[in-house]
Amino acid sequence: MQDAFVRAAERWPRDGAPANPGAWIVTTARNAAIDRIRRERTLARKTELLARAEELPADQEATIPDERLELIFACCHPALAPEAQVALTLSLVGGLETPEIAHAFLVPESTLAQRLVRAKRKIRDAGIPLRVPAEHLLPERLRLVLATIYLVFNAGYGPPVRRELCGEAIRLAAVLATLMPDEAEVHGLHALLLLQDARRDARVSPTGELVLLGDQDRGLWDADEITQGRRALERALSLRLSGPYQLQAAIASLHFEAPTDWAQIALLYGRLAELSPSPVVELNRAVAVTMADGPEQGLQIVDGLTGLERYHLWHSTRAELLNRLGRSEEAKAAYSRALGLAPSETERTFLLGRLEAARDQ
Amino acid sequence: MQYLLLINDDEAHWGEMPEDERNAIYGEYMQYTQELQSSGVLVGANQLQPGSTATVVSIEGGKTITTDGPFAETKEVLGGYYLIDVGTLDEALEWAAKIPSARYGHIEVRPVVMREAEVAS
């Protein structure tokens, strides 16, 4: 997701400041009318799983909401490998079929099936509890659950986009929000996913190219989802306990405004860097600072970052900044470097375009 | 459910420790064991003699092979164990985290195979 903000700065029209920046999602919009079927499948599986556990509550109907939460925490237990956590959550909580999950994560079906079998076996054999963790364990465990859901969303975000994963992640976040209404970061994640998803129809051109935020058709943004996302964000903020997801959601929300309040965004990235420091967060902050204070300031931050030599967006951001500062030879070199490191065809096409444009200057 | 908490330590690290620091840790161990006992979850526990005292036995081609141990050529060596009986893995993990050696090495938590009637797979 943060990549998108960096990419936003990669396009500076020669004639002025860019229009509304932001992230982008591509999708082939698909209405999942299978929600009901999934819920039923989920219940059936859940019953199956619970039947294998030693502590099986006698009457399940009365405790179904609680069991869903317990199930989520069991699926995201740290004793399970991260891939297993994701697969299990999608299967047992999301109700997705094994082939669907396998396809979404680009692994052979047999691999995924085995992963699920082993994970369920471990839950049973190692005695992973089917209950909401104790108070003192909750913060850490909740972090894992949120990370898993976010992982699912990002896997669907792409490129390439797998719409059902994004939808599934939002659904999971919504469920969690109803089951844990007093957790600020749960609402924060929910808000973030909604706000990112709101751009899904504007993100990619009909020919499959990335559409920069500045070029996106605002009419294609899902206004409803933006509203929902902002509502979730407000709920989060009202609980008065800041966190990384809330900050990211706030940034996403600001990107829908015109004109963009880059100074505020830079500030939020600064706070985010304090809470969950990472070079990528700093990179995004550099972009925001550039937009607010100019390319010299931005380049200062970018050049000061270490450990990103293999990250294509670090090079492409440097390239844009150098280009803006009239240092075109260095810019071209940086673009080439970025091109060599680009992870997908969509990215490569985009960077190639930037390199060509730089060459023409 | 019974869990075996396997304590893995870097023996060199122990050796280099000043005596009073070592004694302090032994004190912590005694306190920890006492806690396990009072909680009623302790089934058994032992400190093992150093890895250098180990002997490895295996049968190859019908012949008994005996060699100087320990088996695993790792920096961390099995130094002791606690066998506890608790309700869930989470409880076992909490107890494991309190073991003094968790700060210097690592604790492996293994469920014990129960021979009583288990839910069928």
C-alpha cells in the first residue's frame, strides 16, 4: 500500500503540481453473491474443527459470535507458521475453498491442502486453545490477527489483483470490528482496507496499466466505501489510542481530499515512523515532504535512507526527485536501476515509460 | 495435556558467566520450580549434566555404535527439562517464557502423546 504513495510522486507534470495523489487498486469487480453460502460453509467447517477439539462447548448456537472470535485467534496463533495462519483463516473463517486459496496465493492446490491439514492437526495435537487470549496476551495476539488480515488484503491488492481476497479481508475486518468494538486498531485496519479498496475501479486502465492517482477518474472511486472507511476511522479515533493502522487510514483518507494536505500527511508519516519505523515509511514521508516543501528536502531524506538498495521504489523515487532537480543523468541511471529491480510487468512498463520520458528531456 | 519444556542453552555462555550471576540464576530456577509446584502443574523436572557427559548410541547394520556425544552439533545444548500438566498450549507457553534460560537460549515446548482416548482424526 505504501508503494502507491511513493509512486504518486513519480509523476510530476512539467506544468505544475500533481493533481490528487493516492493509492490505486485494480480489479475486475465481481459481486460475490456467495456470502450466504460461505457463511454456511464456514459454520459447517467450524463445527467440524470444534468437534475435534477437546473443549467443545455443548450448545453452540448460543455462543456462535464468541466462537467466531475464538476461531480467528486460533487460526492466527503464533505456534502456526504465518502461511498456515493465512490459509487457515481464509479457509475456516472466510469459508474459501482450498482451490480458491491456492490460486490466490499461487501455490499448487496439493501444497495448500497439506498446509491446512498440518495446521489443523497442530491445533489439535499441540493443544492450541480455541479461545480469545488472556488479557495480557491480547495485544500481541491481536497484532497477529490484524497482520494476517492485512496480508490477505495485500495479496489481493497486487498487482495482479485478486478481488475476492480484498473483499474477504474487508469482511474479516468487519467481523472483527463487531466482535471487538473497543479495539481502536481493529477499526483502524477496517478503515484502511475500505479506503484503499475505494479506489479499486480507478486503479488500472483497460489495457492493464497502472493509473497514477493524479490521472485517476475520481468518478470511479467508490464514494460509499470512502464514507464507510471514514466512519470506521472516526470510531477508531474516538477510542483515543493511536496505532499504525489508524495512521495509515488517516493518510489514505487525506488522499481523497483536493487539494491534498501534504504537510499533514508528512506529519502523519512522521508519527507512523515513530510507532513502526521502517525505511519504507520514511520513503513515503520523503514523498510527502517533497510535495509540501520541495524536492531538495525530499531528496535529503531519501538519500539518508539505508538498506533499500534492492528496492525498486527507492530508486524510482530518487529518479523522480533528481529529474525534478534537473540532474537528468543521475535520474536516468536511477530509473534504470529501478527497472532492473521491478517485481512485476505492470511496474516495469510504468518505469520504462518514465525512463523514456526522462530520456526525451 | 502434558507438555515437555526442553531447555536449550549455550554452555559456553554459562561457563563465561561470573559465579554470582550464575548463582542468581540458580536462585531464579529454584523459585520457578517452586511456583510450578504450588500451581500443581509440575509433573517432573531435571537439570542435565553438560553435553560433554553425553554418549550417543545407535544401531547400524545390526551393530551397536557408541560415540562421544552430544548428538546435535549445535551451539545450544539440551540442559534440562520440565514436564508440566496444563490445559492448553498457551499456558505451557507462558510457563516456558518464565524459565530463566529463555533469556539466554530457547525453550522448545512439545506436547506429550497421551495414550488415553483422544478425539479421532
